[in-house]
Amino acid sequence: MHLIVFDIDGTLADSNAFDGQLYVKALESVLGVRIDSNWTSYENVTDSGILDEILAKEIPPGDHSHLRSQAQSVFVGLVADYMHDRGGRIPEIPGARAFVERLAAHPDVALAFATGGWQQTAMMKLRGIGLEPEGLCLASASDAISRLEIMKLAEARALAGDNIERRTYFGDGLWDQRVSAELGYDFIGIGDRVNCSIRFPNFLSTNAILSELSLE
């Protein structure tokens, strides 16, 4: 069995720009502090990890649970409004939906999705590009703070005891690449934000990508 795991933002959904802007807007409105949107400066580049780091640095010590809940609620609402204004649809990275559906039909492939976003927004984005998230093996920042733990959870949910011969992760960020290396995954970059040996601008070169996966 070949386990193939996908990031969502910037990998399947063309959502990095609006997602980052709305995340900053939500946190600044709730916390009342300026948010640095240079995501590489944070230890855990996930919605929950970034929020926790900002709370620890910028907000006086105490019980921050209400601020966490409020920030997440505001952000989810902003994303929902954004997508509602666009009829529930957002652009996919070209060829993403068809490629995922092709892999899902392959008998020797186990699919999972591991995202640094919260589950509610991740599910909205998957629906927004035409993938139904119900029944998918998804792990998110609602499950764990670190991407490493998120990927471990996604793997466990996808395999359910099956033997695995190979693991591959599709991502678009440096953090995706680093965690893939830590966990022993092959890494395929999507877009131009990562410098790696195997990289594609999108999923339209289906046969070439399948060849890299040894799934022609």
C-alpha cells in the first residue's frame, strides 16, 4: 500500500492569500495586537500553533481558552462569509480534484489529508474545490498543534492497520518539506514556494506525477 497525504492550502486549494489575510484579521480583532504574517517565524505553522505562540508572547498570563475559542470562531465566520460570497466555490490548484479522485480509485493507494488549518475551514475549502470531506481521512490543527503530530494522525486514520510500503506527501510550504523529511516521507512540491528535487506547478501533468509515484 502506498500512503499519499495532501496538504490543502496552496496544494489542493488556491487559498493561501485569502486564508492568511482573514486569519490575521480575526486574530488582530480578537487579541488587539499586531500579527506578524511571516509564517516561517513561528515554531508551529498551524492555526492553533501560531495562535498559542502569540497568546504566550503578547497576552498577559492566565486562562486563554476563551480567547482561543473566540479567535477561532471569528476566523471560521470570516472564511464562511468569504466563500458564501463566491457561491461556496474557490479556485483549485489546476487538476487537483481530478487527481485526488483518480488516486482514491486506485486499489493500492491509501489517501489522507493533513492540514495546518482548523478542521472547519479545511472542510469548507475541500467542498469549495469539489471534494466532499465527509469520509475522508483528515487531520488538522483542531487535532494537534504541530504538523508532525497532525501528519501522524492522518497516517493512522488512513491506514487502519494496513501494511505500508511507501509514504508520499504533497505540499507547498517549507514546513511541509521539513516534516516530511522528519517522518521519512517522499516529498513532492506543488508550486514555486519550495525548493525540492521533485516539484510540479500543479496537477495537470498527471502522467508525470503518477510516474514519480510509481503508479502509472
